[in-house]
Amino acid sequence: MLRRFRRTLQVAAATALMVTAATACNAAAKNDSGSASAGSDTSFTLVTPDAVGQNEFLKLAVSGIETAAKKHDGSQKVYESTDTASQQQNVQAAVDAKPDVIVLVGFEFADIVAQQAEKNPKQQFLIIDACTTKTFKNVSCAVFREHEGVYLAGAEAGLLSKSGKVGAVDVLDTPQFRRYSDPFAAGAKKVAPKTTTDTRFVGGQSPFDDSARAKEQAGTLLAKGYDQLMAAAAAGNYGVFEAAKAKGAYAYGVDVNQCTAAPGTVVDNVIKRTDVAVEKGIESVLGGKAGTTVSYGLKEGGISLTGLEDGVETSKCVIADHTDVLAKVKELRDQIVSGKLTVDDPAAS
């Protein structure tokens, strides 16, 4: 899951700056065909950047394409990749099959899709959590407004903090990455104006993979009395969780439910509903609105918190024990959805 978040942050960087056919023996590609009714030729193909396994982020995408296939009485296939070579092979295999829509998750596919879209103008592509640099009439994109969910997590932190100090451990000090830290501080100050906030950045040679450095940065904040930390350190999130647990402090995860990685320490998570983006994206393409980029936030159901979803009682998240806090956060969510409250986007140009 943390590997997925590493990819998410790299998607952010790529967005800000913005094939060999598969053989029958390709073990990296897994075809999971749904049943199709007689006479139905509607089909969808999903290509993932990694094996799905227990990756909740990718499992949601699979659920999305299955729902789309069922809704349109068609069929679906899932190609699971394991590396760059299999990603290229799987995309080529998907193009060769000529489904109605090819759905791909992650920035890894941006360049590949750009090449294929130009060569196959009649094939429709939908990229989730990324987009091509150049606009194509047959390439649709779904991106997320992560900062809205981060703001809500910050509100939780502000309400739960006993020290009045709320911080974040972020990957790099850039506008795009600050989407995971600045709104956290803003949300905390919304509910507790006197809250002190600070952000530490992992940096270094491997900012996406340095758990030790992330733990060190978290330790710096904890030593100053910060008791609520947003963990936006990619694979380094484990280090943040460890540091918080050792000090009896709390942390917040991203993308999927990371409470299971540190029960009793992780309060809540800013999650991305890739299933929603896949379902709605396919509907848009089939409805004749291809070639557009759609942003999914709280209003569209593309961004949420584990605490706001069904099943929070069994999520192992600390927030499950604070229904009073969740009630206030729901009010803020409703204000954002209605447009009454706007969350500043650090990455906005």
C-alpha cells in the first residue's frame, strides 16, 4: 500500500511538470474475464502497474471495472503488471483486444498511452490518477483533489490534539507535495485556531523510500511536543508510524486504510476511491465525453476518510472511538461539498 502511495506522489510530480505484444506465457498478465450475455459485445480492460494482491488501492479499481461491466451487461479483463516490461506488454495486449475502454491506473502508463493513442485513434483510454502531457481526443483522465481529504484529517487532528501541536512529515518541499501537509495544518486551525503547526520534509537521496529518515523527521516533531502527525512520506510512512507509536502520539495514513499497519496509532486515512473514478470515467467515455480530465474530490465521492466510510467500526482506526469528532468532520465535509467552504490547493497555478 505504501508503495502505491509512493507512486501517487510521483504522479503528483509528473502532473506538476506537465511494445512488445504479450504472449500466452506472460505470467505477469492475468486475464480475469467477466461473463458476457449473448449478443453483448461491450468490453472493458483494466491494466494495473503492480500485481493486485492485497493492494486495496488496486482492488478498488478492479471492483470499479467489474461494476461497469455488470451495468453494461458486458465483459471485463484485468491485466496485472509487475514491472516496466509487463506494463508495456499488457497495454499492447489490451490494445490488440480492442475493448470499448482500456482503463489504466498510475503515471507509469502516461507515456505508453500517449504512443498508443496516437497509433490507435479509435481506441478509448481512461487513465486513473494521472494524465498524458499532450491532450488526445481518445484519452480521458481522472485525477483527485487529495487536499480536500487532507483538510478533514487535519480537522480531526486539531480536535484530538492534547498539546495543541499538529505536524506533518512530507516527501519534498514542493507545491504538489504540500497538498498532503498544508491543508492538514489548515484543517487543524479551522477547528482549533490556536494550534501550532509545522512540516518536516524527508528529502535526501531517496525521499520516497527512506523510512529511517522519515522516522527521524517525525522524531524531531515529536520531541517538540507534536502529538498528531500527517504521514505523507511514501514508503517512509512506516517510519512515521513507528516514531509516533514509541511516543504515544498519533498519525494519519493515505490512499487506503493504513490503520491495520499500526492499530492504536493511526487515527484515520485520506483515501482515494479508485472504484468511483473507474465507474464514472467509463460512463463519461461511453456517454460521448471522451478526451477530458475530470477531478474527483469529496463531492464526487472520489476522496474520503476511512472514518466517513462504512465499516469504520472494524477498521482498527483510532477515529472509530471518537464519534463526536466524526460528527464535526462530517459537517465540514458537507460544507466543502456544498461549496460553502473552499480548501486551498497548494498546487493550484
